[in-house]
Amino acid sequence: MDFRTLPDAARLRLTNLRVPGCLTGAGGDLVPLSLTLSGGRIVEGPGDVEVDMGGAIVFPGFVDMHTHLDKGHIWPRSPNPDGTFMGALTTVGEDREARWSAEDVRRRMDFALRCAHAHGTRAIRTHLDAEAPQAAISFPVFWDLRAEWAGRIELQAVCLVPVHRISADSDFGQIADIVVTAGGVLGAVTHPVWKLDDRLDYFFRMAAARGLAADFHVDETLDPASATLRAIARAVKRN
């Protein structure tokens, strides 16, 4: 029997499983385990039907804390031309401007979620590119998919905006409002830019005013001297 194809039973007993010892408190690498399932939950006691799992390893559902579901699965149409960091940034930016409609984003995100679910993922945090006009396109798609996947994968969204585009005269306040509606996290990419402290102060004021958590891609640059993590720490103290 294919171990993924389980019989339909009110109480199903899975025997001859293995689980990392750290998950049971037993220590060691892999330890033997049997589980009884009922109504999609682990319960105590025997089962109506037993299935020998042949030593298969069982884990809790996976939590994927750092994804970019809006960027996934574009390689066939927009491969990185040289395998470099800048090649990736440039290619993704060009693909976004040319193709990231709501239909396109939804199709690729849905495929990513179906793949993740099939491999045992139960919670995902995704960053979503939020430079105008993308926030108004991608976040409504995210809201719909989060509702569709409720009970199977819990989803959280983080807006992603380059710090040089964050200021009092930018549209960052509107993006923050979208994040509030989505129940998400306020995010930014930081690197050394003009008036970095002022931009970070504005970021934290927007987050505080709306009760939002903060998330940063920090010093994502090829410059080894980049040290904006220190500037973020100082901004946290100031705000």
C-alpha cells in the first residue's frame, strides 16, 4: 500500500512509524512510535484499522517562516541571466512590471500553496512586493487565498518595500493601511541610503500608529560594509 493512501476509518492506527526523539522528549535520533487518528486529530487508544507504515518518519506540520510566494515559479519565463544577486533582482523587477496581474499572482501562489500542503506545510509567512501598484494587486489575491486555505495552511503576509521609497511624502502610509486590513506585518528592505534614520523613524511611526509588527530584510547587498542593522536598533530605541 502506498503509505500516503490511508483507508477510510473512524479510528486509524498507524504503526511502525519513526519520529525524531527531540519531539517526544525521549532523546536520540529516530525513535519508534504508533499513532491513532480520529477526525483528523491524534487520540489515545487503539484504532479500528491498523496500517503498517514501514518505518516512515512522521513530523509535526511544517512552518515556513520566510517565503516570497509572489515571486515563485517565474523561472521558465524569466530565468536569472547570470546567477548573480543583481541578476535576480533585475529579472524579478522586470517580470513584475510586465506580468504580475492579479490572475498571474493568484495562479502562481495557488500552485505554491498546493505544493506546500502536499509536503506537510501548515503555516506560511510570505513577503509580498508592495511598491505601487503591486500592493493593490497582490494583497487582495492574498486575502482570497488565505480564506480559501483556512484550516489547511495558516497564512501571514509581510509587505516588502525598499527603504529608499519610505518617507512622509510617499505612499507608504497607504501601504501600511493595506497591511492592517490584511492582518499582516509591516516590512522593508534596508541598505545604506540618504536620510536612512528619518526613513526608519517614519517606518516605526507608521507601525506604532497601526499596531503592526515590523519585519526587515537587512543589509541585503553585496557591500560588506553595509550595517543598517545598527541603524534599525537605534531607531527602535528612539521610537
